[in-house]
Amino acid sequence: MSALKERVGTHEEDAKKIPDLIKLEFRLTNSQIARLSYDVAELQRGMSEMQGKVEGLPRVVAELVVETLAERGSNR
């Protein structure tokens, strides 16, 4: 009987910890969501910067081609 009481007592103690574990998990999830939101915002900023650079590439390539052709023409 004492073994049974001991087991029930252990289960009751474990059951008392459940709300604290839920609160802890909730806080952890909230911090992960906040970190994820920050990372997504940072990624979006980086993508905007990169988009500007990518949009300028055709002009830069065209200028390089013109310069290269001009150099070849002057060497002949």
C-alpha cells in the first residue's frame, strides 16, 4: 500500500508541474516566432538590396561589352 501511495504522490507532483511546463513551452514558442519574424524581415531587406543590384546587371554587362569591343577595335 505504501508503494502505491508513493507512486500516486509522484504522479501528483508530476501533474502539478504540467502548467509550468506549458508556460515554459509557450514562452519558448513565442521567442522562436519573434526570432523568425526578425529573420524574415532581415531577409526581405536583403532581397530588396539584391534586387536593385540584379536589376542593374544588364546595364553593367552592356557597358563592359561596349568597352571590350572598343578596346579590341583600337588594338587592330
